Amino acid sequence: MNATIPVITIDGPSGSGKGTIAKQLAEQLGWHLLDSGALYRVLACYAQRQQVQADEAAKLGELARLLPIRFEGERIWLDSEDVSSLIRTESMGNAASRIAAIPEVRAGLLQRQRDFVRPPGLVADGRDMGTVVFPQAQVKIFLTASAEERAKRRYKQLLDKGMTVKMNSLVEEIRERDERDRTRTESPLEVPAAALQLDSSSMSIETVMQQVLDFVQLKLSPAAS
Ligand code: C5P
């Protein structure tokens, strides 16, 4: 890993707003973006295509290392298939979360995530960005929000993407996924040391963004190093 290229990590549970904030921050800074959740989602899709089951840890680890994924602006490709919409369903999120608990899978994706570090800098969004993948990151942020608010946001996001969802089952799926992400033994979702913690439940995106930008400026100013 190149320690001279700056990295900002944004971790948190689903619906905390981390995806939106990471994207806007990367755009504002002119830095690269790593949506690490997309890697787990595409891998879940690849495993289905290859008929590899969730209990075949070694095979899943191999698929993770070989995953033929390509990010092209807003589009995400698995081989020659555009899977951008397909991977965003809650059921694919849940499938991703099941395989994400497997050590072989996490090991297979580790270096691939680190390869995203390129000048002038990287904004990385996920669950273990600040704790495991980029522990040396100069700026770490942990975003959260109440379970009700997160479910509402996911509901709106999915509707905006033209997907049909039932609020009751969504709340249940989000709760199940968060519980699994928090309690797994391998790289669980947790607050990294020295992270800025923000609860965005009653904050607008603009307010969250401003607080994040202030923190980034503080941490990246020459006086901070
Ligand atoms: O962030 P997103 O909802 O796309 O992530 C999908 C799933 O992938 C998460 O529920 C989590 O289980 C897994 N994930 C992970 N580590 C990351 C990013 C995502 O375990 N860094």
C-alpha cells in the first residue's frame, strides 16, 4: 500500500447515508471512490451465476480473487453483463452480507480493495474500511442513523430505482443484515479508533456533508500532520 496517497474511510450500516456522502466527497475533492459494498454484492451475484453455494468457502474465496468486475462511471459490470441495478436489491444485499462473513471471501477481496488507492487520493465506503482495509487512513468517519430512519431511506432509494418493496419486509431484512454485519467474527462493523462519529438521523445531507468537510480539512491541513 502506498502510504503517501491520502485515504478517507467512511464506514457505517446500510442506510446511514455513507454512500451518498462518499460519492459527493470524492467528487468535491476530485479523488477516486471505492464502493466496497458493490464488490460483495457483485461477488454474491457471481456466485449465483457460477452455482457456488454459501457454504463453499474455498470456492467463494477463489471467485473473490478472480471476480471479473469493472466500474465504469455509474455502471458496474460483471464480465460482459451490466449488473448495476440487479445488485441493488435488498435480497442481493442480504446474499452479499452472508458471504461477507466468510474469511476466505474477505481475504480474496482485500488486495483488490487496496489497489483502488491511486493519486490524488481515495474515498472508501464500507463496513471495515477504517479498521481492516485501510487502517493507516488519514481521515476516518463513522456514519450511523436510527434503524427507523435507515429503513425509510432505503425504502425511498429502492423506490427511486423503480424497485417494488414492502416496508415491513425491508425493516426485517435491514435488521437481519445489520445484526449479521455487527456480530460476525471476521471484520465486524465497528467504529474505528479516532473516527469522527456522526448520527445523521435528524440531519440533512448538506449538514452531514459540511461536518464531514470541516473534519477532512482539519485532518488534512499541514498543521495536523
Ligand atoms: O454497503 P452495502 O449495503 O452495499 O453492502 C452490502 C453488504 O456487503 C453489507 O451488508 C456487508 O455485509 C458487506 N460489506 C462488508 N464489508 C464492506 C462492505 C460491505 O462486509 N466493506
